[in-house]
Amino acid sequence: MKCRSCGQPAIINMRQHKLALCRAHFLDWLPAQTERFIRHYKMFTPGDKILVAVSGGKDSLSLWDMLTRLGYPADGVYISLGIDGAPGSGLHYSEESRRLTEQFALARSLRLHVVDLAASYGAGIPDLAQRTRRGHDKPCSVCGLVKRYLMNRVAREGGYTVLATGHNLDDEAAVLMQNTLTWSADYLMRQSPVLPATGSGLVRKVKPVCRVYEREMAAYALASGIEYIYDECPYAVGSNTLWYKEILNQMEEKRPGLKLQYYLGFLQAREAGLFAPAAEDAAELHTCVTCGQPTVAPGQCSFCRLWEKAPPAENG
């Protein structure tokens, strides 16, 4: 297998694009594709102040790397959630992902904001979910709420105009499949490469690699020498998202390009107004009486209510 551009041995064959590339041309091609998506969806310009949500995984670190290669001044934010690995694994998931994120930023002289949940608020995600009983078997709903709140808060207080996340095509297609099978209209209306800022307190959210396959992101990280955490979050094991990814991978094997076609077809339908919300459904934003962050409901925001339900654990 040879590189289409230069004839040298290729490191990746992308059947969905009918394209094989060597290391050098692939490392040029993927950032160029990402730049094309940024412009096509009008995500941001070099004049924006960009914050990248990084987790220590291949997608977010590769995204941050590509943005800097493209000349965008971007800082990062990492949230230490206090999550360990599976029992007996010896893995301290949050510690290792934080180490790799800080190592990445230091090596490239990039600015990284770190929020340690336990140090700042008194509990990590597993403990918080157990105290509130909101997490049930898995604390994923608590984790999502906390991350969304803290990412927006860091972005807002730091004067950032854009928050970029590393959601890839496999992530987006799996969520889309789940939401269409259940016809979750609210989620379908919000699934987009760009979520505009609504009100004065919410920062615009963008997904620059939403059209990039997960396999391509992994190949970019390896070709760039980016060290990232290979393990999934221990709470992701058995999740619906991974199950839908497996189904889509089987379909993709039979029909290369199916995931991309599925996702782009949805975006085209969305742009045509198929999932347009009714005007009266637009949510009015209020200011949280405790922290000052924006919230849909009057009074306290969900984040502050969550911590009120989570009294400190008793010693001993």
C-alpha cells in the first residue's frame, strides 16, 4: 500500500475516502480537513479566544495539537474527576490522564487550566454520585453535569469565546443512532457541530473533529508521538454508546463511509429544518443565586443543587 501523494509506504488506508497516505502527508491532511470543517461550520476565527476541553485521551489531545499546528492560539482545560480504574487493575484513571495532559501541555509550552474536583469542592465523581444517589450503578449523569458546568465556568471566567471538544465521528454517529431509535427530539435538536452561545453566560461550543473517524484520530496521535491514556473510563464499560459504536463498526465494515454518510445526512436534514425547535420552546436563562452562572430554572443551578444534596462524608 503506497501513499497517493508521494508513492512512499502508507501508514493508513482510509477506505471511506479511498485514500492511503504516508506519515508526513497524513499529518498534513488531517489538520487541513479539520480547518475545512472549522470554516464550513463557521466555528471560530483566529481572532477568537479558544479553550480546548482535554481529557488525556487521543481525541482531545490530537485536536489541541492540530489547532496549534493550524495557528490557532488555544489553551486547555482539564477536570480531575477523582476516578480510579477497575478494582485490581492498579490504574488510577484520573491521575494518569492528568499526568499525560500536563505532560502534553508542558512539552509544547501550552497553557493548561486544571480543576481538581475533590480539592475544590470536597468530593470526586464516585463519592459525589454515591452521596446524592443520582448515579445509581454508574455516576455518568453526575459526571456530565459537573463537566458541562465547570468547562463553561472556566471558559466564561477566562474570557474565552469558544469551547472546543474532541468529539469524533464515531461519537457523534453513536449518539445519533441512540437518539433516533428513541426519537429523543430534544437531543436531536441540540446535536450539532456548533452550539451557539445563548445569553451572556454560555460560551459557544464547537466540535472541530466531528467528521473525523476515531481510527483517524488514533492514527494521528500515534504518528505525532502523542502519549495518551488508552483505557476507557471504567464507568464506560457496558455503556449504550459503546454498544452502538460496535453496531456501526460492523455496518461500516460492510459499507465503508456509512458512518459519515449517516451523520452528514442528519446534518443536512437539520439544516433543512427537520429538527427545528418551536419558537416558544426557547429557554429563558436566569442567573444562579449561589454561583452566578446561567441556569434555565430560576434560583439555583443544577450544579449548586447537586452539592447541596451531597453533605460531606462522615469521618471514620
